[in-house]
Amino acid sequence: MTVVQCYLAGRLHKRIPKFENIPPSIGTILVRLISVNSGYTSRVLLPESKGELPKQVGNKTECALLGFVLEMGQSYEAVREEIPEERIHKVYTFNSVRKSMSTVIQLGVKGFQLFTKGASEIILKKCSWILGREGTLIRFTPQDMETLINTVIEPMASDGLRTICLAYKDFIRGGKADINEEPIDGEPDWENEDAVVSNLTCVAIVGIEDPVRPEVPDAIRKCQRSGITVRMVTGDNVNTARSIALKCGILHSGDDSLVLDGKEFNRRIRETPDGPVSSELFDKVWPKLRVLARSSPQDKYTLVKGIIESRLSANREVVAVTGDGTNDGPALKRADVGFAMGIAGTDVAKEASDIILTDDNFTSIVKAVLWGRNVYDSIAKFLQFQITVNVVAIVVAFLGACAIKDSPLKAIQMLWVNMIMDTLASLALATELPSEELLDRKPYGRTKPLLSRTIIKNIIGHAIYQMAVIFSILFAGDVLFDIDNGRDESSHSYPSQHYTIIFNSFVLMTLFNEINARKIHGQRNVFEGLDRNPIFVGIWIGTIVAQVIIVEFGGSAFSTTGLTIDQWTWCFLFGAGELLWGQLITSVPTHRLPTPLVMRSSGQEIEMMEKQNESEDDELSDDLPRGQILWIRGLTRLQHQLRVARAFRNVLADVDERRSVQSFQSSRSNRLSWNRPASGDMSPSESVLTYNQDSRNCSYANMGMAMGDHHHQQQHAAAAAGDPRRQGSKTRSAENVTVAARVLASSRQSEMVKQTSLPKPPSTGYFSDDDVDLAPYKIPYG
């Protein structure tokens, strides 16, 4: 950026004047104003060799002004040494609201001096005086301002120049003040910025050229050709923005595109000045809007948010935004894709963005579009190829097994096909570099299925061809090739030429179809761009060589046998037929085919997910960086999933508990076998306890009841005596792995129960380790 025009001492200079040709009073204050009222980190370094341009470090606008001082033959470094940063009393930094920067320095006991630079229309409104010819002080009226805007500012803006107004003001303590100076007794209220930055004296207006990079117009044309609408949102003057947009190709002479400033934009989209944005009014503005000048960050955010939420088109618009300032953060975060500048961008902008342009060049956006579409198409190509192979392999294996009781393709052969289908094909189809033809089509819709009707047409068409060839060889190959019938041979016999031809033909058709799979939009020339992908060519040729080795030397390991030259020729003809068949499939009109029955997310589902994410983001602190917000959101979702998993596990535990109770109640009689005396009276000394290794907890509960609940023993014995099936409990207990223990006499049993103080089983009917310590009651078994 450089200063190419300036308005000084009542004259418009098309070339930068020398310092000697400027009135001394104006030149001195001008050099002092520019040198001090700039970031001291902004510098212009002299070129290292002859013929090179000076290197600008820091803010580009400030560097352009510093270069203006150097071009007049003065040194800004000398002024900065005279007035170091320690003498700066107050700084009003630049922001998008004030669109200006002001610096206050102290003049010793005399007072203070204010320097201001900013947007010309805004600063001129705060000026009451202007320095005329020979440095004379002239009253600056609103009529003079209109004249200056029409004769100086607008012509500069029409040439694509960014106009900056330079002004100053003196605060004099005591003594007599001039008419353009403000007398003060103490120190002004620096917090009252409107009062401080007022009644200024205009020194000069400069026109800064920000040249359009030569590659930008071509990049914008590529974006427009690919279905992307480019809009300019800037803080420059309307005429400056219009001129730059015409140079870039965003605007074209004669079209009905809208060029608005921030005030007019807000007036058109709101019913009242302070009212909310009306979606109906907004939808009347944004389709034709191409340039938004003198805009604030809120205007940029309103535009992005409004286009995303607009329902004017059937499919929601996908919005990408570029930005470099801190104030661009909300718009970058709200957009679908945020591009931040890697060199000039702030940390806030980079954190809020999705992609960082390391070279700050618009052409990098075109590269991002190219690579994004290339990745999408590579996935679709691979799916088209893989699904075709899967369909053919599954149908051939299933129908072959049903028809001849054996699969024509052996397991080891399917492993080789799977390697071709997964590993090699993914490397071959996913390594193709993007080409310019990707920009010749419109963008994909947000809800468009990954498998289009063209892809499904190709899958079905090529699968039909391959299955027709394979089944023809399977059932008539012995006659066509005059070979032995492989269908009559057992699965353990030596590999036959019949089945080897089937396997070889299937692999070669798959490989030739891999060439067809490179095109997914109905292109006829499937070889176009093949020379740009040496990896594909190398993998394809290597697979052919490996297939020849497997067929000729695989033997019983691959269930193959050697083929003759004629048989190899027929196999290659079947494979090459895929290319001709692909041309026939391409000739079938795609628009006449039914809509594919594929799973796709509706726009409403996607919008609900987006709103949920937005609500989650709103709940988080605005101060958190984007990466931390995503981490917290993922952690929250993981916690929700864990709660669901715990709840599901508890439900399963309850169900399992009920089943255990029922199983215990039904099998309790089978676990304990009671020996009844001839009189029918049950004697505890004759009871026998059986132990089932598969149900140790339940067996322990049974033992507890046998030892500690004599009343329950009597009820159980009575039930056993009345049930004929219990008569054979001895026989059934012998079949189990048991630990038989004779329980002592009734007195001894009571004594043991008293010593152990075994608790009663809970109402659920079984003990768990949480209910009682099982260690004292463990019974050895085995």
C-alpha cells in the first residue's frame, strides 16, 4: 500500500510533492502527526538491493503513511527519537466503530497536542478549521466539507484509493490561545472522547492505493464459474469499494448488483431504525448485494447470519467468510467455513476460523475449494468401485453355492479381490490431484446423497455386465473354451482351468472397471487426466502383474492353474469390455432414472443439530477459544452417553436379578436332596447337601437355609415327601458335581448356627457379596 495522491494547502497533488514545496508550517505538523500517531512497531525498511521495493513491517495503512513521509524527503525515525513512546499521554486506538486513531502528547507546561487520522468523511465532520495556501488557517464549514468531498474525496475513491484525513488539535494551559486551540485550566477529561476529538484542524487528505494482486481477478472468476457468489464487505468508502470490486470482477458494468453502505443496508433490512432485522426485507436485499461498504462488524455478522437463516432458496446457502481482525471473530464463528489470514490475522480471528490462509491470498480459497471437491469426489469414486465389486462377489458366491453347491470364487481368491478392492483401489483413486474441471460444476447440496443417480446407474450397469460374464463362463465355459467342466469336480480336487478363468475374468473386469470409476459425473473420456496420476498407473500395472503371477504360479495355494494364451486373451477381452460397456451406460439418460433409495439427512435434521450446537455454544463462555468449546461439548456428550450406558446396565441387572430369583426358586429342590426314613419323618442328621459348581452363590444360600432355618427344612421336606419326583432326588444328585456333607445331630447343628450367626437370606432369595461376608462359610469342593 502506498500514498499516490494528497490534498495539501488547498491543492490536489497527483504526485507526492517534495517537502520544500510545502509551506513549512504544514510540512512540520504533517510529518510530526504521521510519525507519532502510528504504532511505533510499524516501520518501513529500505530495500536491500537496488530495484527492490521497501519492506513494510506492521500495519499496512500506517506503513503507507510512513512511506509518504520518506518520499517527501523526511525521516519519521528522527521525530520518534524526539518524541519517544514515554511521552505519549493518551491513545485512542483504531476500531471499527470510531474508524479513527488519535494520540495525545504532552507539550511540557504548555499543554497537550492531539493527532488524529481516520476515515475522511468521519474526521472531516469533526473539523472546524483547515490549513489553506501558505498554511493560513481557514474556517471549515459544512458547505466546504461537501465541496471537498465532491472535488477531492470522491474522485480519489473512484480511482480505487482509500482516503485518510489527517488532523490535529492543541490544548493550551494558561496564556492566550489561538482560535483553533482549546484553552484549559487543568487536564481535559480524556474519557470524554467526543469532546476531546472535536473542533479539529484538517491538515491533509491522502489517497492510499491498495493494488489488486494480478491473480485475484482470475481467482474470483473461477469462484463465480464454480457457482460461488463473491461479496465484498469492507470499511472503505462506497466509491473506493465499488472501484476495487470492478477491478476484481465482483461487479460488472451494466448489471443490477447492489452496492450499499452500512447505514443504507440497515435501513433496508429493518422496519424501524432500532427494530430487529426483518427476514422478508432481508431476502429482498441479499441476493443482489455484492458490495457492503463502510460496514461495521455487526453488519458483517448480520449479513452472514441472515444469509444462513434465509429460506429464499430451496437449499440453505453455505456461507464462507474471510477476516483478519478481532472484530471479525463473531462472523467467522457463525459462518459455515471461516477463513482467517495467517500473516495479518489476529489470534482471535485465527481461533474463531476453520481454515487459516498462510499467504493471505484469495487464490488459496480457490485451492481450498478444489481440494474439498476433490476429496468428496475421491470418496464417491471409491464407493462406486467398491460397491460394484461387493455386489458381484456376493451374488456370485451366493447363487453359485445354491446352484452348484460350491462357490466359484474360493476364499483365498476373495482375499485377493478384497485387497484389490480396499487397499489398492483406495490408494489409486484417492491420490488423484485436483483439476480445473472440478470448478466447472455447481456445488453439492448440503443434503445431497453421496451416491448420486449417476453413480448408482454405474454400479448397477457394471454389476450386470460382470455377473452376466461370470455366470456365462460358469455354466457354459466348458463348452466355449473346450475345457473340463469344473462344476462336477469336488472341492478337494486339483484346481481346474474352468474356475481359474472365472476368477481371472472377474479380477480383470474389476481392474478395467477401476478406470471407469475415475469418472462419476457421466464423462465419456475415462482416460483424461490419467497422466497426472502416476500412482494410479503404477498400482494398476502392478496389480495386473501380480494377477498373472497368481494365476500361473499360485497353484493350490490360490486354487488356480495355468492358462493358455487364448484363454488369457479372452479374459482380457472380457475385462476390456468393461470400457465399452461403460460407454453404453453413459448413454443412458440419468434424469429418467428413479430417485435413488439412499439414506440421507434431511435439511430439518441438520438444522436441528446446528441449533443444538449453537445453544451449547451459547451456554459456554464467550471468552473460551473455539478449540476449548469443542472439547467441552464433546466431553458433555460423552457424559450423557455414559449416563445412558449406566441406566441401561442397571435395567439389565434388574432383569437378571429377577431371572436369578425365578431360577433359584425353580431349582432349589434340585440343589438339595433329602433322605427320608421309612416312617416319612425327616431327620436332620440324614440330610444330604448337593453343590452345583455352576451356581455357587445359590448353593450357598441353600446351605444357609439348610443350616439355619429348621422350619423351612420341615416345609421343604414335606413338599419333597408329597412330590413323587422328589423320590428320585438321590439319583439326580449323583449326576451333579457334588460335595456331600453329613450334617451333625440336631443339637450340634443348633450350636453351629449359634456360633456362626448366619443371617437370614434377603427377600430376593439369594446372597451377594455386598450383603454378607462369605469367607467364613466357604465349603471346599472337588
